[in-house]
Amino acid sequence: MNEKKSVSPLKAVSKIWSGYSFVFIFAAIFLGYILVNPNLTWVGVMNILRHSAVVGIIALGMGLVIITGQIDLSVGSMLAFVGGFTVVVFNVTDSIVLAFVAAVLFGALCGWFNGVLVGKAKMPAFIVTLATMLIFRSLTRFVCHEIPVTLSGGSNSLFKLLNTNSMYKPFYSFGNSKLLTIPVTGLFLIALTALVVYMTTSTKFGKQLYAVGSNERAARLSGINTDGCRIAVFVITGILTGISAFLWISMNASVDPATTGGSYEMYAIAAVVLGGISMAGGRGKCVGILFGVMSYTVIDKIIVALKMNTLLNDTVKGIILIVAIIIQTMGPVIKEHFAARRARRREK
């Protein structure tokens, strides 16, 4: 009879950790939040989901881009750019539906522009999106300053929903409403996470993205349209950024060209890394992005609860990001080291 190989507890724990480290990281951070804020209520817990929605949806797109071995630094500026355009569409049409369609289409167009330069023109994604980050932000400020106040709705320095429109209150109420105590914006985040997880785990396109990120040359030789995959992920990121812009407007009723989306590209990348997706591409679970972005939101709340100087907020986040990348980088190295030691022992 063949004896079943026993798995050591340490090996089992290591396997679980490598697959679902993002859950344990979030649980540890959330536990820390409970300790510093013992009076935490259900409303407070749901606020974590609400405040994670905009960056979280952007991070889903960033995750797809990183899985293919690329990066998108333009998403924060794109949020402001698409948001400003969406405000103008709403102010002109007084239609929530048309505002949503405009946000999605304009976001897709911005993403397509990035994708064509990266996928077809073969330009480095870092350089392309660094350039479009500057372009989108600059154009947003320029347009806001130059168009009539009747279109911008605010002033020459702010896009704002016209409160004289009949759909203003429904639009603003939508972004701040709840369904069974769960914020609607949070439900958007959960639904889109489920959609992206399904796409990456259960569709041919999703498997192609991982193949491109793992080994682009091998993927091309196997018949995968690698250029098309690259363009597609940037378009999807643009669409998700457009949805985020729509939700941002519904929550805040305005877009500041100078500050809206500031550093969001870094927060999105951090959420992806904390979620366990490899910066080298080709590895990671997209469900981890949801936990990664919520971890960062909870860190914000811990800083507030501890009454730390808010100017140190990004310092703390930066340190956590560096630690996460070190763990991600050193994990395989340590694993290989112990595997080599076991192999030497068996040879003896």
C-alpha cells in the first residue's frame, strides 16, 4: 500500500500564508484599529468600505496592468480629468445617466491613449503614463480656468455640480446612500472586485494576462495577442477610473483640478502590492486588492485615532509599502534557500 505523504504544519501554514497573506495583513491592521478605537461601531466599519471605494476601483485596474508587467502612473490625474469632464456633462444635460456614460467613455478613451502608446508604439509604460499624468492634470486645470462658470459650475478653480439642476439632489444623495446599512459606493467596489476576480480566474482573457506578465515572448509564441492584451488592460483601467470619477462626484459634488486624485496612483499601487500581486507581473490574486485597499484605509483611521500629525500619513504608508515589497521580494529567495538546504540534507 502507498503511504500518504504527511505535510508538516509549518509547510501548511507557509502555503496558506503565501496564498492569502493579504487576509492576515488586513486582519492584523484591523485588530490594531479596534485596539486604538474600542468604541468602533458598525457604521465605522462600513465607513472603511465607503472610503476605500474610489481608490479601490482604480486599484483593480492597476492590478490588471501590473499583472501584465506594466504600470500606470496617470490614474490620479485621470480621475480629476475625467471627473471635471463629467461635471460639465452633468451641468449641461442635467442627467445622471449621461454623466455616467460620459465618465466611462472618456475614461476608456484616456486608457486607450495610454494603451496604444504602450502596446503599439512599444513605449515604456512608466514614461508614457508619467507623461499623461502631467498632461491630464495640466489640461484639467487649464480647462477649468478657461471655460465659463456656467459649465464648470463653481469658479475658475473648481468643477462643481450645479445645485440648480433638478437631478442635483438625487445625484448627490446616490453617492452618500446606503443599502441595508452598506454604502452604495462600497457595493460598487465589491461588485467590481467580483467581476475582475471572475475575469482573471475563469476566462481565457484573464489567463492570457497572467501569461503575458509571466513571459511575454512565450505568450506571443503561443498565439496570444500580447499587444492587444496590453491595450485592453489600460482601457479597462480607464473605464474603472471613469467609474471612480463618477462615484467621487456623487460623494463630493465637486472636483478640484489641483488636488483631486493627488497621489492616488501611489495608493493604488500600494493596495495592489499589499494585496499580494507581484510587481514583476504574472502572479497574484485580484481579490487581494480589496483587502489591500481596505488595509490602507484602516491605516488612515489608526493615524487619526492616535492623533498623529496627518502630515506623517504618507510617511507611514510609504514605510508599509517598502516593507510589503521587501517581503514580496525576499519571500521566494528565502523559500529557495530552505529548499536548497533540504536538498543538500537528502543528498547526505
